Amino acid sequence: MTDGFFITGSVEQMFAPGELSDYVQPKPGWRAGSGWTFFINKRHSFPIYFEGGYSFISGTNPLVRTFDIYPLVLYGGYTYSPIPFLDLCVELGAGGYLASVEHYETALALAEGNLTTTKGGGLFVGLKLGCGTSLFERSLEIHLYGTVECIMERDGPVPLPGLNLTCRFYPMKIYSEISGK
């Protein structure tokens, strides 16, 4: 009955889109969450989960120092397993984010050392396409996703493509397997 509950964790590396690559350098980030998988069986599953995390982008332009993103997103997806130990996945999510940007507003502010911190937030949407494997009767899943996450700013969406390595495990399913219940 509770076999569908899972805990997930991942590491993520974003890539700067072409127009931003001269100004920023994304660093590895992380995500963590929990949720429920409906209709879990050998071929199909439908996970729904909340995920929060942290992404850090370092500025390579002297005026922008750091850009920190804290997303909280509700994801829903579909996993298809055409053969044992191969999963194909698609997930869509939407939620919000908080951000903090450390920057100098002008070259004069840079010369004077007047660093400014701007805080804000907004809409966050994400798409994940991936493949991976499921082990121990689908009690443990390891997936590699290509991601496109977008933060919505005043000037429009800012796409943040990346790679995400996720480990998802089902503690109650593992307990059931171990205890024989």
C-alpha cells in the first residue's frame, strides 16, 4: 500500500546558454525531494513529487559576482521500461524560485567596492528527459536526465539547460522486500 512513496536526490550541472556564456559560469548544484509513484509496475510508472534545491552560477563579468537559485517545484512524469533494467523518462514541473544576485550596478560601483545584493523570485518551469535503470524490483532507480529549466524574469524566460544525475529510492518497498511482507 505504501510502496509508492519515494525519496529522491540528485546532482545537477547547468550550462550557460550561448548569449550568457560570456558572462556566467554555472557550478554544480543539488536537488532533493519526495513524492509518490502511481501504478508502479515492471513497464510503467507515474511519479509525482516536490523537489527543492540549490544552483549556483558564478559571474565571469566583473559586474556580476554570483547568482544563487533556490527552486521549489512540483514535478509529474512518466517512466517506460521497454526491457528489464532500462527506463525511459519524461518529467514536467512548475513552481517557484527565490534568487539572490550579488553584483555591482556600475563600473564606478565596482571601483568603489559597492557590492549590491538583489533578491527576488518568480515562476520556475522544468522539463527532464532521461534514461536509466531500476534495480531490486524497482526499489532503487538511477537516471541521467537532460534538463531545460526556465526562470521567468521581467524580460522573458531564461533557459538553463543542464544534466541531472538522480537517485530515487522507495524505503517502504525496500522494507517490504527485506522483511518478506
